[in-house]
Amino acid sequence: MRWSAGDRGNIQDMRGRSGGGGMVPLGIGGVIVVALLSMFTGVNFFDILGGGSAAPDSAAVGTSGSGGVKASPAEERMVDMVDAVARDAQQTWAENLGNRYQPTKVVLFRDAIQSACGYAGSATGPFYCPGDRKVYLDLGFFDELQRRFGASGDFAQAYVLAHEIGHHVQTLLGTEGQMRQAQRADPGSANSMSVRLELQADCYAGVWGHDASKAGRAAAGGVELDPGDLEEALNAAAAIGDDRLQKLGTGRVMPEKFTHGSSEQRRTWFKRGFDTGDPRTCDTFR
Ligand SMILES: [Zn+2]
């Protein structure tokens, strides 16, 4: 994937303020928050967690202010990449939605963070909070994605980010709100509704991928895919499918407990968005 560093205007850098500096470890309260987050956002954080509780590493280096983080050059490069992807993906959505689109930011944090959706630890994985309309990401997740889920490559990382921005689009379009309402009306449908929302976010990620696959983008300062990048995203989509995660966590596959969709479904919907580039083909609710 080719991209160029910008002004980080799509980033809210909380790496220096989150984590270490006097924050409370996640503990049992945090576990409850994670459960609530899972309910609010439809992201099953416990699946990502693999069922464990997550106490953030309180021995984090004490740093102050968002500017004063100690980070390796590799991490700084990753921040630039996240900014470039967020900028590019949001441009796609601004083009698709016109004035219905409102920009979001990616909040970078370390160890733990307070969002409008509650207190979250790194182990929750990246998430979108409809309450403050922001994407939350601990860069450590990208290592996790590679080591634990075997999904490597920068476009695998970009897919995860584009998926979260897809949730932002769902919030702007009211899809997310309608789905919550439907879930309240029929609690028995909660999981299958969640799967539809998640697969649509995958398809939306693909819609951006479609744009990013066009030639000449890098030269114009945008993100441009290299050969093999699509495979990275498809591999990542499959790696975090519910069946794969369940097998990893419990050794069993329980389709009735799916919240995000199977590996095959996630691949399929990402690919659909990627092939068409048209958000209207992402109607997973029909
Ligand atoms: Zn999601």
C-alpha cells in the first residue's frame, strides 16, 4: 500500500494522556464497561479479548500531554499511516454522501481510555463510539492482528480502520440507530442484527478499498493499493470472523452466538464493496 504522510489532521493523539498517568486498572468495573461497550457498539470485545479480563499495564512510561509521547520511529510511521488511511477513507465517504458526511477522528491511545461509551482498555481492540462519533485505536492492536490472528500487512490494518469508519457512516445515516431500535423491539434478533451491521461495515470498508485500488492515487497524495493488498484485507476479514475466533477461544463454533459474521461472510461482504465501489450494494439488512 502506498501513501504519504500528512498533517495528522484526522488523528486525536491521546497516547501521552491515556494509560499510565493515574488511570484505574480495568478490573471488574472495566470488564462490565467492556460488556456495555459490546452492547452499545455491536463489537463483541470479549471475542476479541478471547474471554479474558484486561488489566492495562500500569507500568506505562509516564508522559504528559499529547505531544510528549515516547514512540519509536516505526510507531510514528504507523500514526502517519493511520492518518493517511483515515483521510483517504473519509474522502471516499464525503464523495459518496455529500453534505450528509461529517468528519470523524481516530483517537489514538495507550493502555486505556475514557470514551463517551465508557472506559476501555487496549484489549478491547479498535472500536467506534456512536456517543462521541469517534474511532478509538491502540496501535498495539496491529501487532496483535499479526501475531495472534495471523493477519499481516498494512492493508490488513487499513481494513480494520476502514471498518470502524464504516460504523461512523452507519451512525451518520441512522442505520445504527434503527438497528438498536429493532434490537430493543425484538431482543431475540440482537445477534443477527449485530451481524448485519458488522458485515455492512465490512462492505463499506471494501467500498473505500475500491477507490484505493485505482491507479494514480498515490501520485495525487492519496492511498493506493499494491498488488497483493486485496489478499491482505481478505485474509484479515477471515481471521477475525466469529467462527475463527470462537474456535480460537473455545474450540467450538456456535453460529447462534455470532455477532460479526463468519470468516466467509466477512470476506464476501468486503469483496462485494471492493468490487462494486457502491455503498448501495452493502444492504445486509434486506
Ligand atoms: Zn465492527
